[in-house]
Amino acid sequence: MALLNQSVLVLNRHWLAIHFCTVRRAIGLLYTGLARVVDDSFQTHSFDEWRELSAARTDPEMIRAANFSLLVPHVIVLHSYARRPPQEVKFSRRNIFLRDHHRCQYCGRTPPREELTIDHVVPLSRGGRTTWDNVVLACVRCNSKKGNRLPEESGMQPRQAPQRPRWPVMLQRSSGQRPRSLWQRFVDDAYWNTLLREE
Ligand SMILES: [Zn+2]
């Protein structure tokens, strides 16, 4: 059955794309409770929930077995422990951009994305750390003007003291994005969602 050999994107429990598997394998993982289906609105479903949901649908792409029909899953998330997207905002490039609204935290401008850098308020060379409360977006100009100086030395303070944001990031999707397939959304997001190491 061709449907069973189609590809399904597999996310790890941190919602990062890790590989593809066949629909057949995905159903095995769902059935044994090792994974959940991710739908277009990032809701997750257990095998039983997905089966119930499928029963109400008449899509042409349906996997039919003796005692149930299933919608073809496109994305699954492995969930040894996490049932929902992590509630704590991940320390990632994307989230720093979201938190700071693509705005240089020194001059307040919103230049093109490639002109924004991630600035250490207390420079690494002066003992600063790469943590939510020590990084802000800075335009190239402000970043080079500030150089390796401490805020008190340069007189350049971020407009807002940086801190870990509290919003649930998985739900924070900017509107006006070109619609993409559910797959593509995860694959494109890989760069922006890569966890930065807090150190
Ligand atoms: Zn600036």
C-alpha cells in the first residue's frame, strides 16, 4: 500500500525536526504510545484521539485497516515525557529576535534582519555570559560602536533590561507568513530554533 510508504517528519521531544520515517513506522510509534500526531495547528493527538478524529473525516488519503481508518499523519512528535510543547521559552536566535521585536535595543531602529546582531550587554571578554538576561539585539552600527566596553563605560544601556520572555513560543507564530506545508515550517525553522547554549 503506497500510502504506508510515504514520509512522515519526526520531531524530537523538543519539537526539533530529526528525520523522516514511513507512515507505516509512524503508525507503529503512535500505536505504541511513543509518539503523537502533530496537526496543522500544532495540537498533538494520541493514536486513539487521531483515530476518532479520522472517523469524522472523508479525506481521500485515508489508511484503512480492518477496524479503523486513519488520516495520514504528516508530522509526529516523539514524546517519552513531553506531552505538550515545552512551556519555557527556548533560548534560541528566533526567540531573541521575537523578544526584541527585531529592534536594535540601543538605537531603537529596526534594520533588515541581516544587519541585526546578538550583542552581549556585558561582553564575553569582560566576563559576560550567553544568557537571556545578557543578550540583546543590536544593529551592526551600535554593536561596533559599543565594542568591548561595559554599558557604564560606553554609556549604552539597552532600552529594556533583557530577560527570559514568558510567552509560549510554539504558539507565537507571526501572522502574514507565507503559508507553508507543515513539514516545511519545521525544516525552515531548524536554523532559527536551534538552541543556543546558555553558559
Ligand atoms: Zn542600533
